[in-house]
Amino acid sequence: MTTTRVARLYAPHDLRVETAPVAAPGPGEVLLAMEAGGICGSDLHYYHDGGFGPVRVREPIISGHEASGRVLALGAGVGGPAPGTLVAVNPSQPCGACEYCRTGLPIHCLEMQFMGSAMRLPHAQGMFRDRLVVAASQVHAFPEGVSAAEAACTEPLAVCLHAVGQARDLVGDLAGLRVMITGAGPIGLLVLAAARHAGAEGVIVTDLSDAGLARAREMGAGQTINVGSDHGALAPLSEGKGQVDLAFECSAAGPALRDALAVLRPRGVLIQVGVTGDMTIPLNTLVGKEITWRGSQRFHDEFAVAAGLIGRREIDVRPIISHALPLARADEAFRLASDRTTACKVHLTFGAET
């Protein structure tokens, strides 16, 4: 047994780089040399607030659930990927036996272990570390030419593919629909990419950050609106009870939710992707327009789909990747990732750096 560095959170703003043991891979497992790990919104909620909603950090937790690395060694009975192969790690581990797993809803597994999540005790430890042993079934290989940073975006893209799939269940083909996305952070931008891949055109993206909106234009948004400096630009979209067919709410901000409900036409569809605690809901608008409001969380089969799309560059995730800092500067990286005026997707990098 050897050791690895890890980024372990003890309490809000108490993130420490420490060492922890790492074993050789057992049967059915692979040992990875981690290369890149993205800091997610939920990681930031843990870092700043100790959690979100009912999910609280109750014991030290290794952060990180969107990451990539290279195969170092294979355990007994594992035929691949070959050592040296770049892989992304699926952090989702449903039990396969509960009532939801048995009925085709593993996303809602009663015993879900999701790496880097404080939902359960003991917490499911995450991937911000130099070395990681995981089940071979959790890794998805990438071809040569794809960067570790791109591969690490597989998990958030899977979240967004699932959200767009939720919409397609309700509205069918996205082509010809007027679509709006509130929030131009990493998730909003990847929802934009997934929606465009599904046929949406002329997508409207709103945010308070000019930097985020510039990235949205780079990723193919048809119109961008800074609702902080030009909120009046939404007025035409609210005319005649609303002009938007489908909205994705990716910010979890009360004003953005109200904007989305205001611009949706009667019997429009709102897919809620952003998460937060309790908020006030404009219930009369929701009821009066007969709007369908559906939540969307995580993913299942979409992880493999996301890996394939990134590997073939059918969806180019590179515009969202803004910064990379070594693991030794993890606290600085978390603070940088919290600054939406500067950063989008901030990655930690792993290996021998000090």
C-alpha cells in the first residue's frame, strides 16, 4: 500500500491537502493516475456553506465528482482499458437492487453512492487526489488527441444531456421551438451545447455576467441577454402571455426562475437544472399558464453518451474550461471558481507538482 495526496474538506473554507493510503487494485478494479478534476457548483456549496438544502457535510470529505485520469494498473479479471489510456470516471454507483433500480430508475437509487457527495453517512469520498482505485465498470476510455480537461467534463455534460432528454420527453423534437436558458455558468453552457446537438436553434441565454454570455455566443447561442444591465430586453419575450416554448433554469436564482416563467407561453415547459434551498415561487404564473415544471438531476446512461460525444468532438467542451491549478493550490482554485466574473470551469490538476 502507498499514499496519495487528497483535497479534504473539514468545514466551510477549511479545505486541506493531505495524504491518504491507496491500495493496489483488487479484482474488477483499476488504479488511475488522476490528471484533471472540475470544481462543480455542489463542491462550491460544500466549500462555502457546508452543503445545500438538506445535504450537509457532517464529516471530512474528499471533494470532486467530475474527473479524468490515466490507467496505471488493472486488477485481476480486468481486460482493459490498457495502461496509459485516458479515462473519465463515472461517479454514480447505484445499488442495482432497490425498487428504483429494479424498475429502471437507477438515478433515484435508495442506496446511491455518488462520489464526492455528502448525502449519506459515511460520505462517498470523491476524486480530487493523485491516485484513485475504482471499479473498471466506472471508467470510459477516450481516443488519442482528447485532453484530460475535456474528458473531465464528461460528468457535467451527462447532467445536461439528461436535462435535454427530460425536455424531449415532454416536447419531442427541439427543432423549431423557441428555447431559453437562464444561467451561463458551466451547466447552462453545456445545456446550450446539448440542446443545439438535439436540434435547437437560435437559443436565448440570460445571465448577469458578460463573460458568461460571451462564452455562450462562442458556443452558438442565438441571442444573449444581460438581465442585470438590460433586463428590459426580456419584455418582448413576455408579450402575448409569453413567447418561449421551452426554458432550462440553470442558475437556481429566484429572479431567473421568475423570468423563465414570465417568458414561457401557456403550456410551455420549464426544466429545472439548478439547485438551491427553499425559494419563493410565482405560483399564480405557474398555474395560470398551465406550465409544466420538471426537475432534472444527475444521469445514468448519458455518461457513456457524453464520453462518446466529447471523444468525437461532436460537442466541443473546450470553451467552458477557463483555469487549471495544481492540487497543492486547491483552496485558491475553489476561491477562483467562485468568481463568475473571471472563471467558468476551473480544474485541479494532479501528479507530481508541488
